[in-house]
Amino acid sequence: MNLYDKIYINGQYVTPSGTEVMELINPANRQITGKVVLGDVEDTRNAIAAAKAAFKTFSKTSVEERAEFLLRLHQALLERSDRLTEATVKEYGAPISVARMLTHIAVNAFLHTKESLESYSFIRTAGSAKVHMKPVGVVGAITPWNANATHMANKIAPVLAAGCTIVVKPSEFSAAQTEIFIEAIHAANIPQGVINIVNGKGEVVGEELTRNPDVTGITFTGSTQIGKRIAEVAAANLKRVTLELGGKSPTVILEDADFTKAVPLAVSAGFINSGQACLAGTRVLVPESRLEEVKSLMAATIDAIKVGDLWNDASVIGPMVNQKQYDRVQYYINRAIEDGAEVVAGGAGSPEGLEAGYYVKPTVFSNVTNDMTIAQEEVFGPVLSIITYKTEEEAIDIANDTAYGLQAFVFSGSKERGNHVADQIVAGRVSVNGLHDEPKAPFGGFKNSGIGRDHGTYGIEEYLEPKSILGYDAVIS
């Protein structure tokens, strides 16, 4: 059994002053795999103090120096990528193919940010003024369990690129991933105090980061409910907040699409990361006249999906992360049935033979209207809803009839038509005719899906403030 009893402050492994110990459970079999010692308020304040002290010099580093630090982090994490992937399978329950993808994103986040940094103009003109983009200060980062290492990289990289220092509160459920990440930071020989990591609970470590006046920015990925709480507390000190929150993303299949290709892709979009993804396309909008065809294709696609056997490259769906998440998904499945939705595939309970873990049946509902709970609230599991429309205009209206606006997917036989519909959907990202990604494009949402953007130069700018110098070339004679 592994014991994770160190945090990382001021370039050193530190024994926490916090004494609370949490058990770590393998979601595939519900067996205890280790324990993590959780940091407390004192640990968090020590980390903030280290970051504040380091900011005085790190904020004055050159673009070339910071680019070198990002390259070192990339190389150090790359050397540990196999271990990181293994940890993601064991402690999160990701199938091996998904775990490799998450590790790949984490490792390369530093390279992509380095490239964005090297092309960014920190000094520009505005009329007769010279504008300097200045780092905001100490940033507090709070990462989620569904892709802990990926989000750590995606937050640390732009913060460093901007010249800021950081205190990270990683998911307490992801202690193995966090330990490997700390090893990489230490091996990369990043200046002391620039990156600090404190394991702990959100209501302890996260709360202190949010309210402490020495933290000038907060970046958080997680639920909309907690994001609103962070924004409320951060407002007391007028902190900058970058919040990547929930989603209820639509997948719009237009009638001119090739349904034999679009429907399996729609299932893949909805089941990203076992459905435990804020961007998952969980509302599948289809022409009313093609409903029976879609149901048949959906059922066949679900039947072919491999669930479990996490070390098999063919597996697509893993378990939910813990009992709480398993129960949450079961609640929504049962609620949908009670509300009159038709089960096309899956349903309540666990797949046969996988009852020992937190597995749920990949589930698809039909006879869903957009006002049902299953169509409006984020399930965070492999559960899709088929919703019908009569016209393209109605499809767009249904797609936008949600409190969220993070991601959307559009499938059409016409590139022009697909892009036309994509342009009218209120979402931070829309993927047309495929499951596309661009790591330098901004990622974030409209409405209750958050504030601000991650990735590329857009992500770096979240941690910069413009400072105008007026009359910079004036001479008094």
C-alpha cells in the first residue's frame, strides 16, 4: 500500500502540518490502494508565502528563460510518462488508451505553451502609449480528478509563461499522479517557490487559496456550483478568476450527414473519458424523421463498445471515479426513466461481470425532451439523450436552450452548412464533422460554463495585466 505523505513547497519535499489521512480506492475493484496525508491552512499559507517571495525575481525573467523552464518540464514529464499513464489507470480508472491520451496532452502542454510564449508580444503600442503586459502575481490553481495531471500541466504552463508563480491544489483523489508530477518539477530544476503543490481538500486548501489576499489569481476546473463559490469569495479581494466549469454539450446531426459515420462519432463525443468530461456531447439532436434509424445505429454502436478490462487497448469505458460519482449517475438514469424517457441501450445498474467496480452501463435514452432533468443537468457519466427536431432552426434553438455553453459538435454532409450551424451555437468550442482538437485554440465556455479561457496565447493572457506608459519618449527641456 502506497503512502503519499509529502507536499512540495519552495522547491522542497515537505511533511504537511495537516494530519488528516484519506484512503485511496481503486475504482475498478473498490480496493484500498493507498493513503494520502492532506495539507491544511498552515501548509497552504506556507506555499503562498514561498510563491510570493519567488515572484519578485521570477516576474523579471526573460521570455527565453521561461521558455527554457517549459522545455525542461516537458522533458522531465516525458521521461515519466509511462508511470503517469499507469497511475491514471490505477487510481482514476481510465482505460489504457484514454490514460495514454491524457498523459500525452499533459506532456505536450508545456511545448505548446512554449511555442505560444515565443510568439507573444509583451510590449505593444496603443496610440501614443506603450503597453507592457505584466504578470498578475501568485496564482492559485485547483484541478479536478477526471484529468488531474492534464489540468495541472494546462494551468502551470501558462502561469509560468506569463511570469507568475503558482500554488496548486490537485485533486486529493489523484495522489499518485500528483507525486509523479512533483518528481518531474523537481527534476526540471525550476527555481524554488515558483511551483508549489499542496494535497488537500477544496474546503480547506482551495478555500484558503481563494480568500488569501496574497493570491492575485485563481484558475479552477470543476463544477459550476463550486466555480460560483470561488468567484464569490475571490471577489472580496478582486482576484482574477479563470473558471472552466460544467457543460451539457449538444451534438447536432443534420439530415444531410452520413448517419453511419455521424452516429458512432456522436457516441464517441458523448463517452469521452467514460463520460466524465465537461465537454462530452451528451445531448444528441437528430431529425425527427430519422429517429428510428438513429436508435438502431446507437444500439449497435453501444453493443460494440468494450467496457472494463482497463489494460486492453480496445476498452473504451472505465468505472466512475468513486461511489459518490457512481450513485450520481445511477440517480440520473433512474430519474430519466421516471420522467418517461425510453431506454435504447444500457439502463440502471452495473454491466454484468463488473459489479465489483464503480462501473455503470453505457446508456442511451430516446423520447427525451429538452426540458427533462436528463437533458438539462450534467450527469458526468456515459449517458446520452436523443432529442428530435423538425427544422434546422429548431435544432439550433434546442442546442442553445441550456444553462451551459462549453462545447458543441455538428455533423453535416456540407462543410458550408456545418460551419453555418456551428456559428450559431453558443459555445466556446464547436467541432464540425469530427472530434477535433487544437491545443493552441482557446478553451472555455459561455454562460454557466465559466469565465476566461485556457490554452495558447489566450491562456497566457489570463495571467497578465496591461500597464500603459504614457509619454515614454517625452523629453523635458
